[in-house]
Amino acid sequence: MTVRRTLTGLVAALVTAAAVLFGSGTPAAAASGKRVVVYYQTQYYNGSYVSPLGLTDHSTGATDLLIGAFHLNSDGSVHLNDNPPGDAKFSQMWTDVAAMQAKGVHALGMVGGAAAGSFQRLDTDFATYYPLLKNVVSTYHLDGLDLDVEESMSLGGVERLIDQLHTDFGAGFIVTLAPVATALSGGGNLSGFSYDQLYRDRGSSIGWFNAQFYCGWGSLSSTSGYDAIINHGVVPADKVVAGTLTNAANCGSGYVDPTTLGSTLAALTAKYPSFGGVAGWEYFNSEPGGTSAPWQWAASVSAAMGSGGGTGPTDLAIGKNVTGSAPCNSNETPAKAVNGTVSGGNSDKFCSFASPSQLTVDLGSAYSLTSLEIDHAGAGGESASYNTRAYTVQASTDGTTWITVAQANANTAGATTHSLTGTSARYVRLNVTTPTQSTDPATRIYELKVFG
């Protein structure tokens, strides 16, 4: 990526998307043909380890984790960012990566990026530098490599590298590339060779392209840049993963907010049945969850593509725009009801003294809904006497005309579920008429989950 470089401390990686899957444990997003690729380069933030396990712990639908950035140095050493990949600081990371692989997520090494040299060395002295790369793949049991060529390399050199990787690791080894988006539509690129010719020569050996729609090379604020690639007529949609920024701080231009991104991804999914998916740069600070819950980005884009999570249905409401009645205090806002967690203590909820109170979530686009779940006070560890007693749930496609799709008049449970089969909606609204089992006036909703 144009922002990828050797890092010390905090800086930025990209999430990009994953693969034609082999074997068992295939995540649902991949099974539907939509990759959710996450670039993972910032392994430490403010001195603390950033684990990628949230992607599988929360069934986000992530299909591929791209670990970067690997560099082949002139002195014959290999670094993962600023340290050897075998450094003790990465021990927990490799354990976590293996756990994710066991759940069906592919782990790829991202090679190159903005720090030049690795591909020039492979191009001019393959016999010396390729064995170093081969050893990394074998030692850390990588499922593939993402070749981020942002320096001059010959077409013959990159084709030789792709061929040798498949010779050594088999046809199932995943090889991806990460060109700027214009490189796939006949425009400029950073790699020195023609991606059109590379695809004509080696298309069957390339899993997909993580096209960079940011940093001056495009945007996913609409489908136009992706359309240009498909209309160019060389690389098909199933081989083009739309790469985007997960946080405005990760490049400086091209960031698209989660709601707009969701709309674009839904449009691409509808327009191209074989749409390849989405990749995000990078994991550690991904919006809408930010550094506290970066996995929410993957869940959000999975929902936008209708991909589903890795193990079970996807919560379409996570991280989406939400409004509601005046909160009890500034730590108990409506957003707490769609943050994907109920385990953050008494403040990890939406609370309101309004009577009646309401909570409305905008899913970003209309979905065919299957069910919903409401996590009341008991789900967050509070007394069952605070569980919501009576409520209705309404749905709308336009935010103006509403239909009632679920209700409860004498609930006592800490979590309630309702089937919504046959319901299509963009907006879901919870109206609480009796907030507790007693006279306590506070509505307490730890999570409003909407599945589809």
C-alpha cells in the first residue's frame, strides 16, 4: 500500500480480503464468494499488543488476515516491520494467528509496501532472496502471500516468483497482489509492469487483487472506480477485492465512513453477483469500533455484503448509526446498544429515563431480516428486576412508514428473541413502554441485535 512502511510504535496497516478457500472450516463470507480481508500491520499500539482474535471471537465473517509487512533486507535478514518475525514480541501473535487458522481464516504474509527493496532484490538476485521468503512461509505456516509491489519490478520477475511459490507450496497456496485501483483499469500503477499482461499470463495462479481505492488512487464513496475496472474487461469481478481505509488517519485521503461504505458494498454485491469482496487497511484502529473494538469493521462490511459471520448469523446492527431517547448519562448513549458487547460493565448499555423511550438503528440499506435479539439488564449482569417488561419493535424501509414486527407485554427474561421472517427493512426501532419489573423508571438495553 502507498502508506505501508516499516513502523515503530503506532502506524497503519490495511485490511484486505481473502481467498478462494480450501479444506474445512470455511467462513460463511467466503462460502458466499465475498472475501473480507483484513490487513494487520500494527501489532503493538501505545506499547500494548493488539490481538486479531476479535475477528473470530465475534464471528465477524473475516476470511483472510494479511500480516505485514515482511521485508527482505540487503544483509540477508528478514524483518516483520522492525524486528525478525521470530522475535519474542511476536510469540503471542503467532499463537493467535494459528487459532484463527483453526477456525478457517487464512493467514497471508504481506510482502513489500512502501518500504522499497524486497522486490528489486527478488527481481535481480532471486537465488539469494527467494529462499529467505520460502523459509518465512514454511516456518510460520502461512496460507499465502500478498505481493504489494510498490517499486519497479519486471513482469518476468513477478511471474517467476508466482510460479515458484506454487511449485514449492502447491496449487492451493494463495497468491494475491495489491495494486492501486487504476492499475486494473488501464491507468497508472506503482509496480513497473502491466497488470493487464500479468493477468493474461498468470490469471489462474492469482487468487485475487486487493485493489487500493484510496490515497489518491480512487474511492469507495460510489461504485464508479470499481465499475471502471470491470468495464476495462481484463480482470473479472471475482478477482477484484475492493480495498479501502478503515480509519481516516490511515492515509489522509480516500477514507469512506462506514455507512457510505456499506451502501457502496451493497450496491456492488447487487451489481456483480461474483463481486470479490472488500479489504481494509488496517486492523488496529478500524472504525466504527476504533481501537477498543476494531473487529466491528469486518462485521459491518460482512453485513453490508450479506455475507454472514464465520459461525452463525451476522448482527447487521453492529456499529451502525443509532439514535434514541435522552440517555441517563454521557456513558450510556444509544451507541452502546450496537457496539457488539454486553460485557463492559454497567455502562456498556443504553439507558434512558424517558417514558416511553425509544432506540432506532439505521442498517445503512434495506435487508431481508430473519430475527432480532434484545439483551436486557440481566444480559449485562444487572438484576433481573431491571429487565424490560413491555416493548414493541417496528421496522421501516424509509424511516417514515413503520410496521410492528415484534412485541412483549410481560417479559421477565434477560434476553429475548423474535423471528422476523419475511421482513425487509433498513430501520429498526425499539419502543420501551414498561422499562422494568418494578417502578424503576430506567430503560436498560445492553444490545439490540438485528440478523439477516
